[in-house]
Amino acid sequence: MFRFARPCFLYMPCISMPCIVLALALALAACADFPGASDTDNHPDRADGGPAMSGQPRTVLPDSLVARLAPQQRGVRGRWRRGRQVLPAPESRIEELESIGYVAGSVAAREEAGVVRHDAARAFAGHNFYSSGHEPGAALMDMDGEVRHRWRYAYADAFPDHLPEKRTLSTEFWRRAHLLRDGSVIAIFEGQGILRVDRDSNLVWAVHNNAHHDLAVTPDGELLVLTRTAHVVEHVSPKHPVLEDYLCVLDPRTGEERRRISLLEAFERGEPDHHWPEAYQVFWAKERTRNLSDSDPADLFHTNSVEWLDGSLADRAPEFRRGRVLLSMRNLDTIAVLDLESETVVWSLAGTFNLQHEPTVARDGSILVFDNHWVPNTWSRIATVDPASGATSTHYAGSMQVPFHSHSCGTVASLPNGNILVTESDNGRAFEITPDRDIVWEFANPFRAGDSDEYVATLFEVVRLPPEFPVGWAES
């Protein structure tokens, strides 16, 4: 099942026969020659649409988008794509794309630090595990902010054969970290690689595989991680390299790759009647209002979240059966479900979010989403989605009275007592809210970033561990 919800501020005609390649080609044509193409650029040497399919209705595009297409790309009919062909690209551009990452901090530091609010009667008790932009490490702290354990491992020690020629911020911190029950940690250097250290920060293994954004460990012990490769895919763009995202399955004991699934191909295998490519049109139409960097046109999906599904929603929405994976594609404003067996996207929802992060199954049967640019560049919100209908509502939102916004990153998690834990990454803040939207726990990152410590360090994620999670090793 595929759904597209149209934003009220931008009307987009319905596309009756969309497909992934048409959307990708149109998106790249819309931005013309990147980086930083103008509206009037035309490229008659780009790939055309291939042969028309008789009897198929015509794809209708807004005039503003049609004007930006090369002549032979206007009026393309039917469901089509060129045969897949991956070509070499300039090495400098490849390295630039693959190393796209994040800054260690971007918001001016404040005086408050540590746990600044704790209503013990209403907050869900448990240790907190978090990673921050100030160092390549993670920490375990109690509900009052006292640090119980730390981990740290530098990029240069993990990947001595892959040192960048110039300073690369993504090598200076762990973008994501996952704590295992034995006290070991699996962590990602954004766009670089993934490693595992034991509870004493000794390296177990390290793999330089362009890992990025997120990972998950399944109950069967498999490690799921997002990776990417920058290359030219001819039927997407015959000239320019693009970032192709993959979901890789690794052995958590050794880091060895067992399997690799192209998310581009997974979307291409999807049912022909879905409307998700409309998200591409919305994306390019709003491109200039989002202050995106020049590298974004090549980052077609920007997949930023992966969650293994336990099947708790399958009775209401069969697409969410156990063993599938819930994903977030930021640059499509889309969340989707991937079937690992068929390597196919079987459900998606687009058009109700702006550069979102972290869709996650809530305990009430809904899906929570950190919607970064609910009001672009102003306020974020926590959205709730009905997986059966796709209906979306606002659970918690920023306002003048209650500021809440993270331009990038951000996470949300459903807690066993019905509360929700939110990480407002750019502001270095995490807070727990009740169903009545009362804040009952709040943490301000005490660490700083920047050459003069002028910024609060980005708080990538705070994870609340359940009381039964073993932490006896921390005391030792």
C-alpha cells in the first residue's frame, strides 16, 4: 500500500502511472546541472524516457516543473526506465558525496547543563544512553544525570588506512551508537564506517563501508545498517554521480557483510499503482525554501532511519508484518516499509512531513515521526500516523510559547509507561513528555563544540533503557 498526502500549501496533480525512474529523472532534470543549477538550464543530452506504452494515461506535471525539464523529457508517457548501468565517476566527486555528514554543533551554547527537570513520579525510570557531537564516544547516565560509564574510540585508531586528506567533521564523533546487553557498543562514523568496541572501549572490529545515520539489531542477532555508494547510475543521470542507499545485513560478531539491498531497486520493484514519486516533485518545488546545500540534489533518498518491525501492527496493517523494516527517506519526505525477503518497498507515506527523521512504532499502535520542518526552518513537531489509513496528526509541536526545533537529526521513542522521549538534536536537548504533553524529564547536553566551544554539542540520540537492562558491568 502506498499513500501520498498532499500538503495544503502546494497543489500537485495526481500521477496515475508513476515509477521510481521517472521520478528520479525528473528530479535531476529539475535541478539541472548540479551543484547549484538555475531554473533556465536545459540539458538535451540527458536520458529520454524510452518508448511510450500505448494506452497508458499521461503523467501530468505542474507548469512550473515542466518549464524546468529538458525538451525530450516533457510529455513522457507510461511506466518506463532504462536498463540499470553503473558507470565510473570522478573520484573527487565520489569522495565528496560519500562523506556528506553533520557538524558537531550549530546552536549557541546556553548556561543550563545536565538534568534540569526530573519528576520521578511520572517519568519512566531507567538509565540513559547517548552520543554527542563533542567526541567519538558515548555515555551511560542515570535519571539525575550522573555518568555511570563512558566509551570512546577515535576514527584514526579504527580506520588508519582511510584517513581523510583534510579535516572531516564526520570523523570526530559517533553519529549513532547502539548499546548491547554485554556492555559493548556498535557505532557509526557518518558516511565513513562502523565499529564495535567492548565495554572497556577495546576495538572488536571496524568496517569502512560508508555506513551512515542508523543501525538496528534484530532479535535473531543480525545487524542492520544503512550504507551508501556514490556512482553514476545511467538511467537516473548519465553524467552525475548520485548517492545510492543500501540496507546491509552484517554479522554483529565480526562486522562481515552477509547481504546488501539497494533501496533504489527496492522502490523500483514496488507496485506500479503507488503515488510516491509525487514526493520528488514536492521536494524540488520546495528546494529553495529549505536552504539545502549544493550536495543535496545528488543525495536522492538521504535515508536516515531503520527500525526492525516486531509485527505488533500486522493485525491493523498487514504491510507491517514481523521481520520487515521501517525506513525514513528524508529527501523524499517519505517513510516506507521494506520487505527483506522480496527486497521490495511494500508501503509508503509521503507529503505530510518535511525532512523528517526517526519513524517508530508506538505502543498505542500508531507511528511516531520527528517532523523536523513542520513549519520550515522554524518549528518541529512529533507527528502520529495511523498505519492503516495513513492519517497524520500532531502530537507535540513547537511554538512561540514552547520552542521546539531541530534543523537536522532528532529522534523520538515510545516509552512503556505511555510517555514519549524526544531528542531535539541541534539544541542539545532531550525531554520526556506525558500523554498530556507535560515535560517530566529534561536533559541539556553539558558538552560543547566549535573551535572555541561556542556551540552546544549536537545530541544525536538519547535512549532510555528499561530497568531490566543489565548495567552491572558499568559499576565495575
